[in-house]
Amino acid sequence: MSFAAINVLLALGPSAAPGTAPDPKAQMLQMVGTFVFMGVVMYFLMFRPQQKKTQEHARLLKALKAGDKVVTQGGVLGVVITVKDKSVSIRSADTKLEVLKSAVSEILEKSSTAVE
């Protein structure tokens, strides 16, 4: 690009009012406001849904009891036999498995009576 072309582009651009300079405090406030707005948007689009999902999973694990039909994260279907502090014993077909409570992803059917 030649020097004349640069002068033409500069002449066509918006010009500041004569004798005034942009206020640095206003520019800084605008930048901080933009960051705050983006932070709020990120919170409601990314973090809040994940928190709600985590809280829902914690409620599901607290409601877990013997006799419930569950699905683990690995896809194993079974019936809860016993519930301990950190683990759950489930029966799937002829197999008895002990899995972590956190591995239970869904309760398919709630039990009406406890299975012994």
C-alpha cells in the first residue's frame, strides 16, 4: 500500500472532535463492564447448569434404597441390595456387584418394599 492510500483511508475514518481526547477512565470502565457482563453470561450458560446437575445427582444418591432398580454409568442394570456410605451392592441377573454410589446414574424404578 502506498503512502497516499494510507492517507486516504485515514481521512475517510471517523475523526475525533477537535481539541478532545478520549477519556481513559471511561474506556477502562467500558472494558471492565464488558468483562463483568461476559462473566455473568458464562456463569448462567456454563457453570449454573453443571451445578444443578450435580445437586440433582446428590439428591438421587441420598434417595437410593434397597429394592430400587438402577442403571450404572457403565450401563449395568440391577436391583439395589444394600446401601453403604460410599458403595452400593446391586444384583444383576446371577451376579452380585459392589459399585461406588457415584457410579449410579439413574433410578429406573423405586421400590415399594425393601428386598431382603
